[in-house]
Amino acid sequence: MTALSVPPPEPDWEAAPVYQGGKHNPAFQTSAWEYAAANFRLVAGLRVPLEALAARLRLTLESSWDDLGEMAVAVFRVRTTDFAFTRHDGQEVVLVWLAHATPGEDAALELLLTACGLDRRALSFLGNPATGLTHIEERPG
């Protein structure tokens, strides 16, 4: 097979995964999480380390990004319920996402907390910015 060469980018092209005011680059890249996020809704925040959650469930954390910056992501299923964990670099709270197709947020959160070996004391907040956040006071364990 004859090797073909690909020319380098044009000098005025912006990086593909950033806002392109001039739209010089014909490609605009989104992260895998941004693509997957359309299928999820934010339901809660957890005040435990993401790495500990991933270790408990034997999840692989993936690196991704969105308009708020770099983040770690795990998309997974517990029984028949689809979840995602995200945490932006520099943040402590782990965001819990639930598939849009899943009714019953309370039951889903209980399922998740049980699988993680946690109780409701691990919650930092419930809800999302659109519906309103209910912050949970930190209580001693």
C-alpha cells in the first residue's frame, strides 16, 4: 500500500475542541461526555471522592471535557438503571446523572447509594439548576 501524506492544518485554523469565532477549521470536536450528556439529567451531588466510588464499583474513569473544563467521567449501569458520575478538575463534589428514560429519581438514587455502600449522608445536594438545588447539611457520621 502506498503511503499518502496528510497536509498539516492551515495556519489560521482554530483547535477543533474550542469555540471557533472565525470558524476557519472545518471540524468542530465535542467530547464523548458532551455527546452522551444529552441522554442524562443531573439528579444529585455526592461528597465522597470519585476515585473511591470508582474503586467500589470497579469502574474505569475516563478523561473528558466540556465548556467548564477537564473532567473525569464514568458511565455505567446498576441493574437496569443507567448512571454517570462526573467531576471537574479542581472540584470535590461528584455529580450524579441519571438517564432521561429512567423514572423515579428517589428509587434510582437509593439503588445507587446501596450499590456504593453509602447512605443519604453522602449526598451534598439533590436536584439540578433548572429544577432547583436542595443542599443537604453535612452531618457527622
